[in-house]
Amino acid sequence: MTSKNQSHKKKVAVLMGGPSDEHDISLESGGEVLKSLPKEKYEAEAFEISLEGKWPISPEEISRRFDVAFIAMHGSYGEDGTIQAILEELGLPYTGSRSSVSALGMNKFLSLRLFKAAGLDVPPTLYFTRDHWKRDREDIMKKIIHNLDKPWVLKPNASGSSIGVKIVNDKGGLEENLDFLFKEFKEVIIQKYIEGKEVTCGVLDYGTPDSAFPLLPTEIIPLNRKFFDYSAKYNPESHKYMTPAGMPSPYIKEIRKTALLAHKIIGARHFSRTDMIIGKDRKIYVLEINTIPGLTSVSLVPEEARVYGFSFEKFLDMAVESALKDISSKKSKTKKVV
């Protein structure tokens, strides 16, 4: 392979996989990125990180051989700031939000508190740990029943693709599902179920907050399911999308405004996708922000970008170009080499 200094094309390392429940989805995202990056501008190579967190070659070697990394990873390790911190230490520019922002975005409870403090509507939410559950499950049950009206939504605090999400309507189901979740996850949040229309909206930028702009939102219509769960997300027969969302323009405007605010409030970079629900009270509730939204053939942000007027190739090019302008990473890298 030629070194990055011997080719006029920028060399892109596409990072995918990783020790996450979303490993396979990440491989799909990475494959789409590898296939669609403009070949006249970039020489791209894929690197699959294993479920055990092992790299095919060392991060240091990738940093020496490539100009930029495209992170096509979801969930823990890839979206929670871990891989971002590794690349920051090496001084290698990369796509997506910085490590601190990624960690905050992955933590549903903390990010929702931030959004609420900034004036956005969020569902009433409680947070509990596995240790608390082991120590006093009765206390947790009482707090949930006392503070939140049923039905209740149970979620892992740091997971994506709706993995582990449950909706329960009785005390027995609540305890049973909490018991199951705490065996799999260390932190769980419980929310009041907001009945309404599920929508999502992507935001793109050129690497700075003032360059951010919202795409056209998507209305998500699950078929034969109560909500947009993992199966619905990746089975085209389980849902319908409508982009732009089929609702009056004032709602479209407010959804886009909310997504843009969430992107800026948390400090996201290059792209994000904010999931929301329009309740029966007509309020727009923020459910979560995704700092590395899916990039598969059925993912939402690529489709929203296409409807907005950006081909997938243009969208990817924009992200890589923005990452290459990351002066702080380049300075760090130059400093290390010297």
C-alpha cells in the first residue's frame, strides 16, 4: 500500500464493528461508507474492530498511514467517546463528535437533563443503577410507582438502536423487566410513556456550531408494533417512513428547530440525529440524541439528506472534509511527530 504522502488522494480509515450490541449494524454502516466515499478524492480502507475490542492493526499504525478516520461505529466503545479519545491522543482527525460530547450523548439521563435545563421538553425520567437494584429493589419500585404514571418505558441508559427498550403497564411486568435489564446493563432509566407521533431529524454541519443546519424531519410509523423498537428499525416490513414528516408546517419548523438546538446544546459535530415524540399535549419531547446515526441502506439521516438535496456521497464528503479541517487534531499530531 502506498503511504499517504505518495498519493494525491486523502487516505481514509473506515472504522467499524467494536465490542457493542450494535456490532453488526456498524458493519453495515461501515460497508456503505466504504462503498460510497467519492473515489476520485479518497482512498479508503476498512478496519473491523472485533467484539473483544481488538484492532486488526494498531491505532498508531492507522494514524501513521491515514489522513483521517471515518467512525462508522455505534453503541459502546464507538459512540461513547472511547475510540474518539484514542484518536485524539494520536492526533488523527476523525468524523463525528469529540470524546466528551460523545460520552455525554451516549448517557441518556445526563443528556436529557442538559436538554431540559436548556428549555427543551423531555419525558419525566428516573435513573437507577444495578447496585441500587441489588441493594433495595423495593425502594426503586416505590419511587417509580410514586413518581411516574404508567405505562412506563424502561431503557438501558447507554445503548442505541432501541436495544433493551420495554414498555410495561403493571407492577409485575415492571419488576420482571427491571430484573432482566439489570442483568444486562449497569444503568437503567424509567420514563413516563408519551403517546404520540414518533419523529426524528438529522443535523449536519461543517465542523463549527454556526454552520449547523437541520435536515427535513422523518415521521416514523411502526407497523404492528407499539413503538419503533430494534426489530422495526432494521426490518423494512415493520415500519413506514415519511420524509418530510406528514404534518403541518409549524410542526415541521419546530421539529427542525428542536433538533438544531439539541445538536448545539450538547456540542455535536459533523452530524447528529435527534429522536422526538409529539405528545397528545402537542409538545415535542426529546427522547435522545445520536451522535453517530446509522449509515446503512435503511438508515434515516442518509435519506433525510437525500430529500434535502445531498446525495450520500456528498454527505460523506462533507463529513470527511470537515474532519480534515480539524486544526486541533493536526496540531496535536504534528507536535507528537516532532
